[in-house]
Amino acid sequence: MTDRTSAPGKLTLNYRSDGHCFSRWNVLGARLAALLAVLGVGLAFPPVSVAQTSKPANAEKTHDTAPALSHDLSGVWMQYPEGDVPGTPGMNAVNQRFRPPLTPWGQARLEAARPLVGPKAIPGEENAPSLRCDPDGPPKLLNHPNPFEIVQIPGRMFMFFEEQHIWRTIWADGRSLPKDPDPSWLGYAVGKWEGDTFVVETIGFNDKQWVDPYGDPRSEQSHLTERYRRLNHDTLELQITIDDPKSYTKVWVSPPKLHKLEPTWEIAEWFCVIDEDKAYDEVVRKPAGVAPSPR
């Protein structure tokens, strides 16, 4: 996120690449960046920074060794900006290059998707669930270049996402996954330590969201596995595996994605507000989606 602040009392735009809306008209910068990328306009994405900080920028860091930190994932984490798709920095925790073939059901869902970014984007025809303010869920939440905070307490781990101000519970008290969970946006998650890796398994998703911003489907049969490993004080590794036999013919295993600890960041307020969303459509998205007139 890059802040672009005008004079006092004027509009503040936080530019993002995932095409999502958030509070106080920050939605304008987010979607405008995505649409300009679709239209081929070059955008520079500087290093991402969060809007609110509570500690001095020169806060002292300690570089503890990995073994001492192996079971402590606490902190605000931001993924490294390297990505596979131009104009969408960092959006490869779910990596398109490793996607297995789709089933007929999955192919039909993908063909019906009109994302805001990527090769399938068609300006003016976007139908991403986020345009309706539908809540995102994993793994899409983990794929977007937005920060999240991990808080650990006995028997539970919480993940607080800046995007849509979503929070998630991962049960770590030894319980098993439920036999027949009710489908939900976030699913039902349990986690356990395997050596220095925290393994999270989630089931019970609904099929109303995508697994990434490009329209790849997520069905109610999806079984998501996340593997978190703290490599050193400042670096968290996350690997995502998707086993969804209704959508894909094979298990989808993405390479590990690195995240950087941001000790001075606080999770900012970012809600999807339907009135702002509709106003953005009329003022920014639809006009920006019109192709320029030939000269």
C-alpha cells in the first residue's frame, strides 16, 4: 500500500493491486491501480508501507536465531513484493504457474469469472465477488499483497487481516477437523506444530469466493493446507497447498512465499462499504474501463 495524501482535509488514496475497496474512499486508488494495469498503463509500485505506525521508524531490531523463534509466529507480516504477474506485486502465494488442470466444473467457473486483474480481465465486465463486498477468505486473503498480524494464545492462533478487517481463528488445542462443517467464507481451521513448522488445515469453505484474484474457483470440497515456518527473526515462510477435487484434477502445490516482519506497523482500518463501492463504480471504474478513442 502506498499513501498518496493531498492537502489537509482532502482525499487520501492508498494504492493497492488487488482491486478491493476499503474505507474513506481508499477504494478509488485500489481499483484505479488495477484498472490501469489492465489497460496497459505502467504503474510503479514502491515498497509497501502501512498507514499507521506506533513505534519510531528506527526501532531497534534483534536478530534471534531460528531455533529460539521456531514456535513464535507473532507479529505483523507483509509478503515480499516479487510477483509473477506484471502490475500485481507479490500476488503469487497461490502461484498460477503451478495450477493443475481444471475439472469440467472448475473450467466452467473459471470461464464465467471476470476478474479485475490478469489476462482474463475485461474492463467494464468485472464480476469479482469483492465488488459485491463479499468477504474474502483463505487462500485468497493470503495471496493479496496486504499485511496480516498473527497473535498466539494457548490453544489458539488468531490471524488479523487488514483487508476488510477480517479476523480468523485457528484452533491449536489438539482437536480434529469436524466431520461435516457448515460451509462458510473462512472455513474451519485447526493447526499443530510439526517440528519448526506450524501446519494449518482448513475445510468447510463455501464456493462463493475464488482462490486468487484471477478467478480460479474454490468449491465446498476444498481442503487447504498452510505451512508456516519462521526462518529467522524477520522472515516468515508460508507454503499453500490446495486439494480441491471438484475444481482441479490434481493437488495444487505452490512454492513457499516469504514474508517480512514489520515491527512498526499497525493493522489499519479497511472495510468494504457498499455505498462507497457503488460510488466508485460510477466515478472511477466504469469511466476508466472505456477504451481510449482511436486517433
